[in-house]
Amino acid sequence: MHAWPASEVPALPGKGRDLQIHDTATQGTITLAPGPVARIYVCGITPYDATHIGHAATYNAFDLVQRVWLDTKRQVIYVQNVTDVDDPLLERALRDNQDWTELAERETALFREDMTALRMLPPQHYIGAVEAIPGIVPLVERLRDAGAAYELDGDTYFSVEADPHFGGVSNLDAEAMRLLSAERGGDPERPGKKNPLDPMLWMAARPGEPSWDGGSLGRGRPGWHIECVAIALDHLGMGFDIQGGGSDLAFPHHEMGASHAQALTGEFPMAKAYVHAGMVALHGEKMSKSKGNLVFVSALRRAGVDPAAIRLALLSHHYRADWEWTDEVLAEAVARLERWRAAVSRPDGIPADALVEEVREALANDLDAPAALAAVDRWVELQNATDGDDESAPGLVSRTVDALLGVAL
Ligand code: 5CA
Ligand code: ZN
């Protein structure tokens, strides 16, 4: 699948420092020091509805990761999937009496537009679940042949006992895992499973649903976790730097994915850091397609909101915090954008070399975007209050804000 166009990332003087990031698995902050090539996998959308602010906030966090790495003069290999066949997508298509492939294509196209407008850097590999199926089938067969998977009435399940590290990503107790499994696509109540938590790897064809050739598995469609593992291993291999997504993916999705990959390869860990963004809420509840309490990026754009203001609104919250989208959050971002633009539109100003380092430092410190905004705010205030004569300063500030925060002034 094609991704979306990349906005240019200006090169800044000097170079950023290595990223320190909170890792869900070890429950602490670790310093990532990749070689010349940094590798990241970020879970993509299930395209049955438009991109909402919650999605955008999560992709914003991982866009910052890319920008920090690029500023350390590394190359980044960024992989993202599109879950273009899954239960919620098929259910929505059925409900609205539309073709599921058309629904997926339409919403993916809108996602690309939203990402472009928000200046999110595109992945190098943007892969749909459907196009990944030929790579998924042999992985499931290998797991089964190694005794890490078993058949139940035609469906194939992964045995969580096959990975000695199972549980190490989310660090939850058994009861919490069972509850979340039931809530998030699992089927802990199904009789006949070896462990109630075992997730499906391959679902045998159901009447009226799309299915594909599964070789020795029979016709069917892939489970959710193996989709991301197949795509990640294909393009990144084991031991990549970051597996990313919202905090609702820590269990079961990333837990199961890590176990699939570790059982397949015998290597540990799948990713050096498991990084999770907080949940954005609207009216006191997590913004979610299933609840319908959504603010769409495309609707804001249609209403004339500058995408740079949306981006500043996202950046004004730390990526790990849960936060609430309100009109005030947006209004503050609109006002900040105006102040910043006025400050950099002057022909000269006060030196900004220290600001570049402050923004770098803030982001390298677990992507502290609010601290980065505060640093720019301070420069802007001083710039508006003082008569500086550094002709390079306004340009340097624009380039810094563009390169490190993805905001075009
Ligand atoms: N296709 C799968 C991942 S393989 C999926 O979870 N799709 S999604 O469309 O439901 O979510 C896409 C990304 O947005 C995920 O990382 C998810 O954690 C994140 N996300 C969903 N809702 C919110 C929210 N309210 N706040 C922050 N992030 C969210
Ligand atoms: Zn995923």
C-alpha cells in the first residue's frame, strides 16, 4: 500500500542526543542507542471510521520519536500497518450495507490526508493486513509445527505457554488479563482452549465473510496480533527499537505480538522498548469508534481549523498522559500559533541557539513536548518584548519548530 507524502525536515545546526523513553515492559525509562539505522513499528488504524483526535495524538507521539532520531543524524525505518480486515470493519460494513473493501479504502485515504495535513512523517513501509496474508500463513504453520499453536474446530490458536516471557510486556495479573482479553477482541470464555487467554492466529472461513487460502490451515483470515508480527518481522526483524501504539494496545495486542515473535524465533525481546501513548477522552470518556464520542481531524479541517493548531493542541499534552479534548485546548493552541507566527515573522530578533538545545533536550527526555512548547513560548515572549538584532534567529526558530515538532510556522 502507498503511504503519504513526506514534508521536508529541515536540518538543524549540531545534533540531538539519544532518546530516553519510558518502556512499558520494564516500567522504567531506558536510553535507546540504535546504530546508524533506528527501527520502529507503530500499529496503524482499523479503517472503519475517520481519524479522530485520539489516533492523531498517538501518531504524534511516534512522529516525535522519528524527528528526534533524524536529528541525531540517523536513518529511520518506520513501519505501520492498516488492519484492513477484522471484525469491527466487517461489522460496520454490514451495518451500513456497504462493501468492506470500499469502506477500508475510503477511510485509509482519509487517514493519509489527515496525516499529511498534520505533517506526520510517513512510514517507509505501509502494509495492509490483506496484502500481508501470504506472509502470515507460513508463520502460523511454523508455530503449529513447533507445538506453539493448536487447532480448535478449524480455528488455530496460539498457546501463550509457548513463550516463557509471556506477561512481560504489560505486567498484569491473570484476572486483569482475562478481563482485558474479553474486552479487546479475545474469547476467554470459548470452551476447549488450553488457556483462556490464548489468542486466535488463523480463523477458519465463516459464512458470508471474506476468506483467503491458508495452505494447510484451510481457508480463513488472520488473527489480529499475528498480522502486526508478520509485518514487523518482515521489514524490521527481531530486536527492533520501538513497538508503539496507544496504551489500550499494551494488552493483549503487544503482549501477544511479542510472544508470537519470541516463540517463532527463540529470540528475546521482539522490541527494545514498548512505548504507549495515553488515551484522549471527550466528555469524560475515552474517545472511541465503538462509543462514537469522536472529534475527527477531517471535520476540524473542514471547519477551517489550521492543522498546525491541531498539532500544537496535541503537543501541549505529554504523550503518556490521559487527557481530555475540549474547545479550550484548541483555542489555546490557535492563540499560541498566532503568537509564534507573529514572533518569527519579524526580520530579526534575539538569538535562538539556546532554544534549539532546549527543545532537543525536552524531546530527548521521554518526548516532553509540553516542556518544548514552554521553551518556545519563553523565546517568543522575549522576542516580542525585546529589540534583538540577530537576523538568523527567526528563521532558526521556524526551522527548529518544523524539524522537531512538525509545526510549520
Ligand atoms: N489496527 C489496530 C492496531 S494494529 C488498532 O488498534 N486500530 S485503531 O484504529 O483502533 O487505533 C489506532 C491507534 O490509535 C492505536 O494505537 C490506538 O491505541 C490509538 N487510539 C485509539 N483510540 C485512542 C484514544 N482515544 N486516544 C489515544 N489513542 C487512541
Ligand atoms: Zn498492531
